[in-house]
Amino acid sequence: MSAFSELEKYVEIDTEKIRILETVRPVQNRLYSKGVEYDLMECNDISFDLEPKRKMSKSEPEKTCPKCGKRFPCHVIYCPDCLQTLKDVSDHVNVKDIKENPKIEFRRLHSSDNILTDECYDAIQNFDFSIDDFREITHSIKSQAFKNLAKMVNDYSIDLASMEVLDRVLLFAKSFVSVEFKSYGGELGYFEFNRIYVDDRQRRSLQITTVIHELAHFLLKEILVHVTCHILDINKNKHVESVIVYILSNSIFNSLIDEYAAHTVEGRFTVFGYQDYSSFTALQNELEAEHVDIAKTIGNTFAIYIKDIMEGFLDWDLRDEIKEEFLNDTIEEPDYAQLRFENCNKLSDEGFIKALWLILSEGFQDADMEVIETYMENF
């Protein structure tokens, strides 16, 4: 883990977040009124919508073709192009009942059922990978999810504009990964083997933030899977996914990166003052302070890319609705103490590529095949 300390020289200040903080500096008095020591220059991920809210059209057509997706006025019975009976877009679709197995693929000409070989380890060590390759990967993940979303909207004749905010967030999550509901246990939710589990006994606002948090875990895992497949020039498969799950879950340092990224992404879409870093704080005492700091910086850099993916789906209008939902059913007073875990540090492009290399190379070196085979059975 000492090798990660070398990343300190690549740490930068996220000037865009500083600019946003400067724009909203008058809020500082509210924070001090809660008796919280809070330095705006240290807290980086406060979310403020600076764009005006767009108006939605009130002249939405009321029927749609289940085959081509075209919209029609309510008096039209069928689609003349497809000869299909039109569906009433006001018909309620229970998003919980949509059972999709979304695919986020990485395809190459080669396949491999075992990547824990000397040849693969050497490829990871050489790490022929650039920041442009990384951005191409995040773009591909986002593009495939949009296609999955369009398919669900068409298959189930869904009118996104008429859906409640929780249903839309669930539908967006199901564009990436399977979502299941539970009504037992103490966790609000968790991510495991390409499934998000959410406890539907909790308030709707907390279900929303739980889905976002667990989706961030999925996306960080998925990004590392795609990076590995790119370097090894192979198709995505359950062996690669199992190795990445092992790397993330069997190292306190990597788990801290993962949790910090997920909490930071969740905080972007949560009402100011209701941010939560509980699972991060539960882990941080197991590492020395300097390792916690660099883990936060790596996690924050991941979060920047993950938020960019999500913001394509969770647009300004929906974020406003999430805030309204949160304020309508939240009874607790805001707690600004959690904001002290935010910071403005990120890695430069060069530093981030080196961090990816360190995570994967150390993970491949220490891999336990017996544990990985257990993960493969679950996948």
C-alpha cells in the first residue's frame, strides 16, 4: 500500500467545485449556526443547481405505439406504420415488476476463462492504457445504458414525464443493473454480484438515495472490469468480474475507495445537509490517516466520472424533484457534520491512471483463486 503514497504528487484541486463553493458562500452562516466547524475550502461536493428549471410541455400526446414508440393524440386508435393498437401512456407501469437483465458489454475478439496467468499479470504490469481509453470506456457504459432504457420505455410503453420520481430513478438504475427489493435485515440496501437490493420498508426518499449509492458501487466495479478487459484485450466475463469484486472487497484500502466514491456520488443527489458517510467512517479507522486521505482522493476522482455517467439520466429537473421528495417525507433536522468528510482533492489524469494500475497490479498479485471461484459461482 505504500506505493499509493507516491500519488500525492498528482493531487490537484477541483477548481470547478471551488468555483461553485465561492458562488454559494453566503450559506456558510447556516452551517455555523449548527455549531459545526466547517471550512468551505475543504468541502468539495456541495451540490447546487445553478441552472434555471426548465418548463415541461403541457401538450404531451396521450398514446404511443408499443412497436415504434411514436406518440399520438388520444383519439387515434392504431399506428398506421406498424398496424399496432396504441397504448394509453397514462396506464400505470409498476417499475418494481419490470424484470430486466440489462447488458453492459465489453467485446473483443478474444475470450479467456482464466486471467490469473503470468501473461495477464505482465500485461497489467505494462498497463498500456490512457485517460482517453478510460473516457471511451465511461462513454460506452453510458451509451449502452441509454439503449437499455430506450428498450424498456418502448417495451412497456412508458411515459417518463408522468412517472413518480422514485419510479424514474428505479428505471434508470435498471438500465444498468438488476434491482431487487427486500423486507428484512438491517441494511438499507447493498450491491452484490450485479444486483442491487433495496429495502422497500424505508421512506421513498431514502430508497432513492440508496439506489443511487448502490448504483455507484456497480459503476465503479464495472469501470474496473472494462479497464481490465481493455488491457487484456478480452471479452467481459464472470471471471474478470469475480477478480475485480475480489480486488475491491478483500482490501480495506480498496473498500474505502469504493465506499467514499459511492457516498460522494450519493451526496451529489441528496439535499444539502443530509449527506451520509456512515459506511466510510466505519472503515477509515482501520487505516492510517495518510492512507485514508489518498483513498478519499482516489474515490473522489472515481466519483467525478461516475457522476458524469449518472447526470445524463438524473437531469436538472429530476434532481429538483428528488429534493422535493426528500424534503416532503424527511422528519430529521439537517446534520452538517457529515460534510467534513468532503474535500476538493482529485488526481490529475496521469495520477489517476497510475492509481488504476496500482489497484489492479496489487490485486492481481495477491489474488486468492479459491475465493474468486466462490465469487464465480455466485455470478
